[in-house]
Amino acid sequence: MKNEMLHNLIPLNHTKVAEGDTLLTLFFQNDKKEIPSNSQSQTEIQDLIKNGVFSGTAKTTSFIRASYIDQLNILVAGLGVKSDSTPEIARQTGAFVYNKITAEKVNELGIDVDALVKSAGKELASVTLGAFLEGFYLASYSFDKYKSVQKPAGKLKLVSLVSNDKKNDGWIKNLIEKTLITADCTFLTRDFSNEPSNIGTPTYYANTIAKIAKQYGIKCKIMGDAECKKEKMNLFLCVGEGSAQESKVVILEYTPKAAAKSAKTISLVGKGVTFDSGGISIKPSMKMEDMKHDMTGAATMLGATLMAARLGSKNKIVTLLGFAENMPGQNAVQPGNIITTRSGKTVEIINTDAEGRLVLADVLHLAQDYNPEVIVDSATLTGACTVALGKLASALFSNDSKLADQILDASEQTEEHLWELPLWDEYYEDIKSNYADMMNSANDGAGGTIRGAIFLKQFIKEGQKWAHVDLANRAYDQGYLPYNPRKGSSGVYVRTFAEFVMNYR
Ligand code: BES
Ligand code: ZN
Ligand code: ZN
């Protein structure tokens, strides 16, 4: 849910934070007591240090409530040793500070920008503050619209970046804008992913996206069953045959204002399985409720598209999202069925639970009609992804090493880890079919994540640069990072894909 105070992040440029407010100083380990711009902060932080309560260790906070009416509450947060500092430390510190001020019921928070600049210099200060704010706002997310009694709203009404130096105005404004767009787009991805599938149907997502696209001047086309049939997208359609819900493909086209000749077209593609019961190859009931998140690839690409568009990407973006519900039913596709795909290649369905690749194969094929320079897809494709990589990094595949590097560069910038796995054609042997060109899964579970990727590769034409990210292991329940919700969607890789689009040359 959108947080109310989100829109109140404004630079106030006042010399003094109003009485009763809280002033935050971000403090590197071994910073001097003169660093805080405010004399009360200087004294109180000095006392904390003297008493061994606070030393600037990374991710620690201390709060001192004002004892007099005309004093400020003092909050100090540690960023660790300056030479070891990373944006991720600041990002996590931002999340801890958010939790702290919520617990302390702070009304208004001022952040001492001048102190940070004095300590770190403008460059490091702006990177640190940007990451700090990102973590702070990302941590403010909650999904509680279905609670009959809402949690009492936090008291925080205003967050101000406080500086007495006019020279800071420009970069502070940019930072604020980027932070609010990042949070807004990540929250949209999280909201979509968390939506239960009785509300979050393909039609719901398609219609909601159409409204949002209109708001930002992005072209939106929706294809239903009839249009998909006309496009011979039988593999995509077979996933939704057992469901009462109509499948939808949503196509978004963002064109930058005054597009330069050098503008490239990037296609983003996402798996949008609104509920994955497994179909006829039905899943065990344990944790089946998590399969409402099986449209997170689509939600991620939507968030990234909006983020890049709102940040003024110079590149064109064509985003194709394939929404379908995978259910057992009278008309459901069955193991042994053979389907002719949009590409003309044939697929023998071995396991109806390997449905994400069926959605993506036809949608990836359609994406190539737009002549994109590169295509990047993301999907909660395989449980094997968690076996291979645990929770820290999702799997990246690409048929082009430069493209892989560009995506890895973006992920280094955002500090959302990705790890490349091989896409050697020899793996294709594993999924060749006796009766059709290929099977949608093999009979043993070896290399499941790679097999998913190698299946998708069969639908990429010669010379088309393409990358695939299997984010099944990181889509939800990523609370080990303090800026993620403990339960539910993480919104991971929205920032990375947006960064990739922004930087692509
Ligand atoms: N949606 C699942 C993958 C998944 C599993 C996502 C756990 C998030 C958490 C996907 O459609 C699936 O069921 N894949 C099968 C493939 C297998 C049948 C080849 C899997 O991973 O078991
Ligand atoms: Zn499945
Ligand atoms: Zn699935």
C-alpha cells in the first residue's frame, strides 16, 4: 500500500527543525563530534560516544527523546567505517531508522544533509543519502488492505532533508524524485504480487495496467483469447484452458519524448501466472498459497517499465506480460498433449506444472515482432532455482555475453545480486521429445533451472540478443533484508531492470 508520508518528502531548507521534531544525523564510525550541524546534536552524540552507547557502527541507531519542550529529539544512525562504506549499508540503515522512528512514534523527521556532506563530501554523501532514503521508504511498505481492522497508521507525517546550503538544492531534489519513483514502482510490483488470485485475475491485472499506462502516457494493448488464437499462441493459451479466467497478454509501449536517433528498443517480458495450482500435474497443498505470487515476473517488468519511463529513459521500451491462470479443469491441457507453438515448433507437455515456459515461449516469440535490440524476460520459473542459488542471487542466462555483462553491471549498481548460469546447447538434449520437437520438462529433476532457460531459448530467433532471469528464489519472503517485508513480495530486481534500461547504449 502506498504510504501517506511518501509524498511529503520535501527539502525544507530551514535553519532549524521545528520544536518537537526529530533530527537525524548519519554518522560514520570515527566521525568527529563537530560533524552534526546542530549544537544540541553535537553535545548529545558526543555523550553517547563517551558513554560507549554509540560509535557509528554500521546499521546501529540511538534515539534521545527531548527532555524540554524547545528541544529536538536526537536520532543518530551509524554507517560504519567510511572507507568500507557501501550503499547497501546505507540502504539497510535506512530501513532500521524507519523501524526505529515508527517505534518511537516520531511525527516529523529532519535529516541533517550538511553533516553528511561535511563528513563524506558531496559525491559520497549523495550516494549514501540516496541509498539510505531508498531503504527507508522501501521499509515503509505494508500490504494490509484485507485486514478488517487496519493497523493504526504510523505517526510520521513529514520527512525533510535539511540543509542550509543552497548549492545542495539541485541534487537533493533529484534524489527525492528518484526515491519516490523507486518506492512507488516497487510498491506497485509488491501490491500486484501480493494480490490474492481471487481478485488478481488476468483480466484484473490487464485492466489495472491499462489505467496506469494511460496515466503515464504509455501505449497499452490488451490481447484476449481471440487475439491470441489469431496469433497462433496455442502454447500460451493452453496454460489457461483449465481455468474459468480468460488469459491476457498486455503490451506496453513507451517512447521517450523527442526520441533521439540513438534510442534503442528494449523489450521486457514477464511471466504472469496469476495462480499456479500445477494444473493436472497438481502441486502438493503445502505452501500452494504462495503460488499467487507466480505472476511476479510480470509485476517486476511492469514496475521496471514504469520506473524507467518515469525517470525519463532515453530508450524505447516494449513490455509484454503474459497473464494466465494454471488450473486443473475439464478443458485443461494434459500430460502427453502436443501443442503447436506460434513459432511452428511443437511441444509435448510432460508436466502441466512447467507452465511458465509455455507462457513465455509464445510471448517471447511475439516480442520479436517488435524488432527489439535486446529482450530480457523475468519469471518465477523453477523451484530448482532455490536449490541452485539459495536466496542471495537469482539466476541469469543470456545468449550474448555483452548483454549479460550489462545486466550484471546494473545489478552491481543496485546491489541486487544475479548469478550467471550456462546456456549450452548440449542441455537441449535433455528435453528432446519422442513425439514432438521438445518436451516441457524432463523425467528427472537435474538442472531444472537451466532446462527452463534452454526451453525458452528454442523460441529466440538467430541473432536476437536475449536474457532470462529466473527469480523464483527471491520473489517473496525475503525479510532477511530489512527493507523487504517479512512475508510476501520483495519487489526485487525492479530497480535493476530499470537501471539496465536507463543505462543501455
Ligand atoms: N511456479 C513454479 C516455480 C516456483 C516454485 C516458483 C516455487 C516459486 C516457488 C513453476 O511453474 C513450476 O512449478 N516449476 C516446476 C518445473 C518442473 C515441473 C519441471 C518446478 O520447479 O518444480
Ligand atoms: Zn508450475
Ligand atoms: Zn509457475
